[in-house]
Amino acid sequence: GTTLNVAGTEVTTIEDIPQGHKFVIKPIKKGDAVIKYGFRIGYAQADIEVGGWVHTHNLKTALGDLLEYTYNPEGHKDVEPTEEAFFEGYMRENGTVGVRNEVWIIPTVGCVNSIARAIEATARANKPEGVDEVVAFPHPYGCSQVTEDQENTRHVLADLINHPNAGAVLVLGLGCENSRIEVLKDYIGEVNPDRVKFLQVQDVENEQEAAEGIMKELMDYAATFKREKVSAKHLIVGMKCGGSDGLSGITANPTVGLFSDMLVSKGGTTILTEVPEMFGAETILMNRCANKELFEKTVHLINDFKEYFIKNGQEIYENPSPGNKDGGITTLEDKSLGCTQKSGSSLVKGVLAYAEPVNTKGLNLLSAPGNDLVAATACAASGAQMVLFTTGRGTPFASPVPTVKIATNSRLAGNKADIWYLRQNPKVMALPFKEDIRRPDRDNTIDVYISDDYEDVLADGIWEQFFTEKPEPLTREEKKEWLKTFSGVSLGSDAFFPFGDNIERAHRSGVEFIAQPGGSIRDDNVIEVCNKYNIAMAFTGIRLFHH
């Protein structure tokens, strides 16, 4: 029964419609195409009245199997160059630039993972000023692999060893694995022996003792790098989405797309991946290819993945996920048209194989699956110094490079703000962690501790893994009282607030100052709620993305 003004037309919903889900603004007959983002997202399976809910019960994908594609680049042009921008980065000796100055421990095989973690813990205790972090990257690969699978592992490991976010790297091998150090050296290429050092466990009597001296040398070398002013043309940013909802393609993804265009206009590089989530929107990217050769590469990029599914007896369009559907995404076209919003409007300048380093500035398409961990790692392997990750449902994972989560909706953004503040609670700050707990494990333990599932880390037989003594839980009442002290928060938005309830949610997280573009037909309601809570709000008049 809610009445909304949609592009000048009054539309009244005729049933309950969850946040992020779709309703129609004109009658749709059974068999008609349903249009969103200006493109078909499927066919109606029944008549749908104005204001009616559109979802899995009455909408079905229109996609088929392998397709023939035609290159139609007319009307597409690249973004215009803009004024050079700069950031503070770490210039490496080979001309690449890092956004972090870390020391990495890269195992060649899963057999040495526990040793890598032990070396990491010891080195962290002696980390010099100037080194951001010491990080081991355990993995289950490096042996018992064949053909393409084995080659992919070797290329990814070599890419990480050469990554500019690592000021120095210890390559830790066992000695009898398929991808042993001597083999990997052919993939790594020439290295600076001060920056990259090798340790093969089977060649030494005490690997911990041997590693201690090597790590000191590596950390001392990394500490010589300082942040300096660097052109944004050196930035390579991966773009990924996961835990998406119906708002992903309307809010967060277009914002990332605008950022992509902005960075490309300044000579920088962005990487779009998740090939199966391009299905249904692939022609948009194909027609934006800078030339026919790139178009042909993109066709292969799409069809190679489809053929992989067919060869293994899988449905090509078995997507979206249950969580996507709960969040309002109905068909793969719906998901893909939202996903590709992250690419902005610039021309495609490169098409990369899995683990292939970027070699062309501008927007690049990368062969990798939709799996969050694999795709984000693939972006890092291809050279991304950071990943922008949009999410509507929320997801806690990270990747080898800084992974910035961008919420699609006020609820998720507000909850994350609350979690951040709960982590500052004196009880949390005083948690008696064991010295050898790794940073990711510590962070994940804190997140569970401040949740309603705190027994998952405080139960007898479990807390001993993390703490030197059993902490008292942070009760629901204590959390409620602590959040009441959350104040003085500033909120900036690249889009206007369409409803007063956006402000209600912001108030719960201590927001007292807001800067937003303004321009909503409900600005009066938003101002009214701001006045209710004495929130100062400024309209900037600058709207960084448009539907």
C-alpha cells in the first residue's frame, strides 16, 4: 500500500516487497520481457500488475547456451584524460608501486604452512618501524597437482612474490614438492637478493633458527622504503562484488564504476573479473572493447567459461546464489547487469588470462570465477594493489591486498559502524590474547566475541586456543550501553538519502553531521528527521553516480 513517485508517475505497491526487491511500474503480460537497467533480465512467467512484486515466483532467465557475438562498437568512446592525481606510495626498485610495505612469507607447498605461521609469529615480535606487517600466506597447493592446475599455482605464487605491496619476501619450500623452489625460480624471474630470499626446509637442520636470521635481513631491507608522492597512473585496483543484493547494481556498483572511470582518466588501471557473472551482460563489455582483437579475446573469455561448465555437466546459468535471491536478485541477467556496473563506461583496454599480470593501462577484464576468495586473489596476482569489494549481504573475507568493503545499503553500513565501535570497548581492548595468535585470527575472534555467538570462542575447550585466560563475555546490555556513548560521527554519502529512515538508522550509530548531495523528492522528510535529532546536514550538490 505504499505510494511512490517513480519518474513522475505515482505507483502504489499491492503486496509486501522486501528491501532490495523489485516491483513493476507498468503492467507486464506473461511471456513479456522484464526490463531493468535498460536491458532484459528475463521473461515474466505470469501477468504482473502495477505495484506487484517481481521475483523467482514470476520471472525466469532468458539466457541460453553458447552464443554468436557481433562487434558493435559504435557510440562508445573512452573517458577523457583528467588532471594528474597523486597518492603516498612505496616506489620499488623495478618501477612498480606498493600501497603497503609488508614482509611476506610465501610457502611453495601446503606441507610447510605451520612453519610459515611460526616464522610469521616470531618475526612479528621483532618487526622494525617502517614495516607495516609480516604476513604468511598458507595454502593447500604446490604438490599432487598436474597440468593447468599446477601451472596456475606456480604463476600465482610467482605473481605474489613479485607483488609491490611486499617490500621483501621469504619463499619457503620443503624440497620434495612438485613446485619446489628451483622450479618456481623460472616463473619468478630475476630478483633482487636483498628483497627475495629462499629457504628450503629439508636443506637445514633447524628451519626456525635459519629463518630468524633471514627474516631480520628482509625486514631491515623493507624498512628502508618510505612513502613518497606517486602518480595515480601507477595504481591498479581490482573490482569485485559478493554477497550482493538488489541494491548492489543501483548504489555501490555504479559508485565503483565511476571510480574506475576516474582512475582510468588519470592514467591508472582497474581490473574487472568474475566471468560467470558477466553472462547476460557480456555484450555491453564486448562492444566497449577498444578494438576487434580485444573483442575476440572477450568472446573467448566468456565462451571458455561456458564450455567449462558444459564439459563438467553443470548448468551455465545456475546462479544467483540463495543469498543473492534473498537480497532481491532474481536471474543471472539481473545479477550480471548489476555486476558490470563496476566497470563504469571506459573502453576495455586489456583481456587477461588467470594469473596474467596487467600490461596495459585502463580497464582490464580478467579470467577468474565468481568465487570471492579466488577472484580477489586473482586480482592481486594480476597486480592489483587493493580490491574494492561491494556487498549488500555482508562478507568478512579479505585477500592478499587491502580489501575495502563497500556496503550497498544503510542497514549494513550502520551495523559495520556499530561493530567498529564495539571493538573499542574496554573489555575488547583488554582481551588476553595468546602471543602467537595471527592478526586475521585475532580479528575474527573479536568479531565473534562481540556477537551474540560469543560462546563459539568462550566455551570451555575452545577459549584456550585464543586466550591466556578465559574472558568475561560482553553482554547484550553492556553493548547497548556502550553504543549509547557513540557520538560525534560524521556521515558522507555520494548519493542523496531518499527516506527519513536512512537518518533514523544513522542516528543509532551516533551520527551528528551529514554531508550528502540532496535532490531527493523527499528532502523535506529527511530534513525533518535531522531536525528531530539535532543532526547538522549540508547539501553538497555533488552527486557522484546516476542511475
